[in-house]
Amino acid sequence: MITTFTALRQRVLAVLGAISMYRLVLFALLALAVAAIGFSFVGLVGPSATEILASFGVLAVVISTVDAVAQRILRLPWRIESSLVTALILLFVMQPTLTVEGLAGNALAGALASGSKYLLAWQGRHVLNPAAFGAAVVTVAGLGSFASWWVGTPAMSVPVAVLGLIVLWRTEKVRVVLVFLLVVTGVSVVRQSMQAQAAGLAFAMPDAVLAALSQSPYLFLGIFMLSEPLTLPPRRWQQFSVAGLVGVLAGWPISIAGAFTLGQERALLIGNLLAFAFALRGSVRLVLEKRQFVTPTAQELTFRTKGRLRFVAGQYLELEVPHRNPDARGTRREFSIVSAPADLPTLRIAYKDGDQKHPSSYKRALKAAEPGAVLAVTGTWGDFVLPRAGAPVLMVAAGIGVTPFVSQLRQLQATGAARDAVLVYVAAEAAELAFRAELEATGVRTVVFTRDEPADLPEHWTWARGIRLDAEGLERVVGDLGRRHAFISGPPRLIADLAPALQKARGLTTDAFAGY
């Protein structure tokens, strides 16, 4: 059952990976705005169509202007998508209006949100969610407008949930938002129960749960704000902690001096501070030192870090390569780190190159980068890391998906740590076995699936013949599969094809390469 779901999840991710995360969020928010305008004509949402359009126009102009000025001063690439996403989020949070005072308040919220991206940032990382910051300041200070969270209506709950699921599937934050929704709904239901009891009113739990999910902004808050990558910590348990904290504070707003409550956007800001404490290491700059092909279709880039960078072997980084006229896949990509933490300040990544007829604009820009080029990394993330205990593991790598395993095995070698590990390496042909010398040096038992037999295999390497790995073949080469935790890394479609073969493993962790 678990492996079937994993296969389905990876196939969907392979489709969604064709578009950048930021552009997907923008399209989802635009669809929500169109739905809201439609609902306004039949009275299913509070604001009128003209109020929604006027407020969005003001927010879009103000935020785009502030962003453009700041980006020019700081010599950053212009990101109109980021501006529009912030404007759309604030549109659903702030009260749409046609009054001059209200529009001015919304404009101020937009300006504060945009400014916070640059003034309240640490080494490229947002300290606070920009939209939440702008809305909180204007609301608490009473500066002409206020956060009404009008998106939290029954009519909007279905499109928010459907479009939000698509976004979360792409960003792989479904579990984080589910934790938030479970906590915030549970806390909200308890609060409603106590309030009903104090007032002597009847209480129905199903109605309370439905109200929490369809008549509150919890869905929108979790999906489009809590899940923002630049305000989330790197590890999943840390993300769950932030989600739980925000859920408690949003579900049971605490009154502050009788003036305002810690609800919604203010709850998120407190969660942002916890996330920032977890991820204080921030981002760094990388100086490209050299590039080389490690297979006929895979290229490795070697960088020198400018600043302190910490990561756990198996994690990935997000690399930004600014360029003109980016396509739908954007200017950022995630790369598993090839080098081990012990190799710092040298850092290496690798990617497929030379096997596509129509490479993305990002890949073309990355290919054009010359030694000496300085690129930005927003941070390191991921839970594709070996368990601390010495449990036996199975590593299944498809093509360039071997990169996180190279990092893990090199780190084990550098630290002298012993680990019972088996590597199953699948490639189209022997020439596509990347980092072979480094893997051989680690001494890990390796089973290779390729069309042709690799030459000069060491004693601890075995050629399994063929390139298709199925359940029968895996059990044949790894007889103790049931006692091992399996890790599989590679393109989503390949992970989907191989996941059923791992159904007898003790556990399964995946790492998909999407959107390259």
C-alpha cells in the first residue's frame, strides 16, 4: 500500500516538476482570485468584484514597484512572479475595499510586505513571512485597513483545498500542512466546546470541525503561507514543530493586553521566528571553481563556499542562477550535494547535461556560467539522511540520483563510521556510472544494473545484467532486503517504477529529482 502510494506520488510529481514552484503558486492564486470574483457575483464571498479588482491592482502596483526598486539597488534579478504572489496572498488576507483610506492601508501593507523581503532578511532568507508581516503591522497599528481573512468562507474552501493540494504535492509539504491542520482544528474545536459550555449552548463536534475547515482561513494560512520555503526550517521534524506552534496559536488566539489577539498572521510570524532559530545558518554564496563531465551526459560543478555552510550528508541545496527571460521552470533548482560535509569549504553538485533536445533556460544559464561566477544558495534542506543508529540500509540509485549516496558514503569514510550498506546502481550503460572511483574507494558492496558489463569491477562490485530492476531481481541480489531500510534516489518516474520492488524492505525513503 505504501509503495503503491509512493509510486503514484512520484508520477504526479514528475508531471508537476515541469513548472517551477513559484510559478505554480502564482497560477494557483490567480485561479483562486478568478473563482472569488465569480463567487462575488452570486454573493458567496463578502467583497464585490470591483473591490477585489481595485485592491489587487493597488497591491500589485505597490509591491511590484517596491520590489523593482529594491532589486535594482541590491543588483538582484527582477522577480515579477514573487511580487504578484505576495500581492495575491495579501488580497485574500486584507479587506478589499473601494475607499481611499482602505486602499491606502492595503497599499501600506503591500509596501511593508515587499520591504520586509530585503530589510528583514538574513543571508538571503526571509526572517518573517512578508505578507503576514505587512498585514500584521497595518492591522495592529490601525493604519486604514485590516486583516479580514475573507478567504475563509465555505465557497472558497473547496478551490483552496484542491489548488492547494496541487501546490503542496509539488513542494512536498503535504505532511507539514496536515500536521498544522490537525493541530489547529483540534485546538479550535476544544475552544469552541469550552465557549459553548460556558454560554450554556449545545455543542456538536462535527459542526465544529466543519466550521474550522470551511469557515476559517486555516486552509489558506497553512497551504499558501506556512509552507513558504524561505521561512521554513530545513528538517522535517523542525517543520512539524513550527506547524504545531502556529496551529496552537491560530486555533486559540491569545489576547494581548486586551488590544489584539495572537491569531492568524501573528501566529504565523511567531512560527517564523522559531523556524529562523532552527535555520539560523542561512544561505551562502558559492564561487564556481571548475566543471567537468563525470559521464557522457552528467556534469559536475565544484564550488568554494563564501561563508559558513552546514549540511547533513544526503541533503540538498537550492541554487539560484539569474538569467534573462526564464521559462516556466524559473531561476532556482534543487540539487543533492555530492561532496561530504567533511569536504567543506569545497562543495560539489552534479546534474544531467547533454541528453535533452530542449533544455530549460535554467540549465542553459548554468551551463554558461564560467569559473569565478558567484551563485547564491538559499540554504540546505531535506530528510534524505541515514538514521543515526547503525541499522542496515539499502541504497538504490537511478542514474545521477547516486549523488546523495556519494555524499553519505564519503562522510562515513571520512569519519571512520561503520555502516552495513548495499548500493544498487541502475544506469543505461556502464559509461553512465558516475563517481565510480569514489564509490569504489568507500568499499560499499555495490550491485550494478547496466546493459553492458562494466570493465575492471572490484571484488565488492557485481554486475547484475540488464537495466530493469524489478522485485525478483532485487530480491535475488539483496537476499536480506527485509531487514534493511531502503533509500531510493532518482527521477520521479524511475522512483515510481522501482518503488513496488521495495515493498518487502523494512522502510522506504525517497528523494526525487524533478523539474530539471
